[in-house]
Amino acid sequence: MTTTPQAVRRASPRTRRPAKKTATAVEAEQTGGLSAAEPVRLLDPDGTVLPARADYPVPAADALRELYRRMVVGRRFDTQATALTKQGRLAVYPSARGQEACQVAPMLALRDTDWVFPTYRESMALVSRGLDPVEVLTLLRGDWHCGYDAAAVRTAPQCTPLATQCVHAAGLAHGEAYQGRDTVALAFIGDGATSEGDFHEGLNFAAVFKAPVVYLVQNNKYAISVPLSRQTAAASLADKGVGYGVPAEQVDGNDPAAVLAVLTRAVEHARSGRGPFLIEAHTYRMEPHTNADDATRYRDAAEVDAWRDRDPIARLEAYLRATDALDDAAVAAVADEAEAYAATLRERMNATPTVDPMSLFDHVYAEPTPQLVEQRDQVRAELAAAAEEAGH
């Protein structure tokens, strides 16, 4: 007897056969159901390839080499940005060190015409997408609300409020689909953001209207200092999609090959008109929440060391070397590229930006209100008086 996808969905977990499943069967089980108990993993922490699985094959060597290159450059950017904060060139910087696979793999899974909705921590993702690093850091330097043209690069401004981008991504994705475009929107969120109302509203809207949006939850175990156990009683964050009929998957967020494989399939799912997809990536933030945070107050060194042994860059490099897809010369070339990237960034960031005080009044309203006009004129007069006094 032929089993239909509907029958698979209705079947109780106890009646499902634990044997190998085709991608179609796996997807049928995920539609509106709980995620798999174990995160998708293709490589062991030492880079050893795990038994092949039909639903998520290991990505091609060329794609993994590019992923490796971007992760190395991304980490060096992240390290340089952290140093710039200590030097006073940035007001604040939220490091993504340790989360390189989750930051970079989505950029390889998307097209240039797709949209990205980042949080405040996605600076590495944005430079990996090709955005100017100085423009990316403009917000964190404090001299403008957003340093890049969001419409031109199809990347929303980095978002400090938690989960608001979930609604924005759903709305844009729905609008693009309504106009007949095959655009996919990808929203980055953290584990803490899944406790916010906008997360649930975004998922519900996307599911009802089958908006082509992918939600990537980077579960790095802490919402600043609050551990995951104090945030949710759910078995997994991926399971939060079940109430909305959103298919979901867990993935080892420190396994770059697995993250790329899962993201690629999720993006294809959304682009094909089957609606949103939720991914929970299990990863870890190696550095404090920001430079203003003391992480030693809520986590111990042993925990950090344990995650250091699961380094995503080292894992992918080991696999690529073992399969002769990477050698010493290639590793050295990527390292040199990363250093050159950091040096250029450092030089450009050391130049003090020119800030126009009158820009405070730009883009506040489409049509300035009388009160805004009055305030603008007052500031202009004060600046003119100060300049005249300085001239004397």
C-alpha cells in the first residue's frame, strides 16, 4: 500500500518506521510537526564525515571552500571590530565569534536578490554578504542610524529591539510573493527573541499567508545573561513552529556543512511557494554579549573551553584537508586575505568621520512637522552664531 504524505503526518511517532527516509517523507513529517529530536549533523567536531543521509547530503567541495574562506575573513573582521571598540573607535560591538557558520552559511544559501533582516549581532553576516565593513560599523560607531543603503543591498538596518525583524521579514516576503517575485527573506534571531511577541506574530502571519521567509534562530544558550532553561520550557526552540504549522529543523550550528545544507533546503522550501521555515541552530557565543558585558558573572571557563573544542572553522578545515580540498598554501592564502581585510578596515576606521549636526532632522518625517522645523531652525541659528563667534 502506498503511504501518502498526509498519512505520514497523521501517523503517531510510535508507528513511524525509524529506517532511512527520503527527503519527501522527512519534509512531510516536519510540516506542522515537531522537529527531529537530534540536530542535523554532517561532520564530527574533529572534521570526520558522518554516515551519509539522503535528506541532507554534504555540500560540494567548492561551496565548502568558499564557506571556509568567508568564515576566516569574517572572524578576522570580528576580532578587528572588537579591538576597535577597545580603542574607542566603536561605541559598542556585539561579537559573533564562535557563530561563524550561522553567520556566513546563510549568505551562500541566498541570492543577491533575496532580503536579509539582521539583528545587532550580524555584522559578520553583512560583510560576508559583501557590504562595506565601514558602512556596517557606522551604526555601532554612533554617527548614523544605518551606514548602508538598505534598498540597494536588500538588507534591512541592523535591529536592536528583539524580534521586530520577524514581522518585517514576513511582511516583505508576503509583498514580494504577492507581486509574483520569487524573493526569499531571511530573518536572524537569537534564542531570547523567541520569547518576544513579534516572533510569534511573524511566524503566524508567515504561515497563514505562506510568506517565503526563513527564520534562523541562533541558539547560543544565553539571552545576555539569562540561560536557555530560564527562557523556555519547550523541548526545543524549533518546536515553537508547530503551533503555527511551520516546518522546522534543528541543526548543529557549529557544523558549517550541516548549516549550509539545512539553510539551502529551507530557502528552496520558501522559494517554491511552500511557506516559511524555522531553523534552530545550536551554537555558542565565545565572547561576552558586548564589550560592556562581564560574561564571567553567569558562565564558567569550563563551559567556554568545551565549546572552543567545537570550533566551526577548525571543523571545516579538518574535513577539507582530509578530502584534499584544502592544503597549506590555500590556508595561508586565506589567512593573508583576512589580514589584509583587517588592515584596510583598521586604516579606514581610524579616520574621524565628518558629522553634520543638521542631519539630525533628516528622515524623521516625510513632511517635517512645524515643531521639527522650529527645532531645526533653532539649531541652525545656534551653529551660525557659534561659527561667527569663532571667526572673531
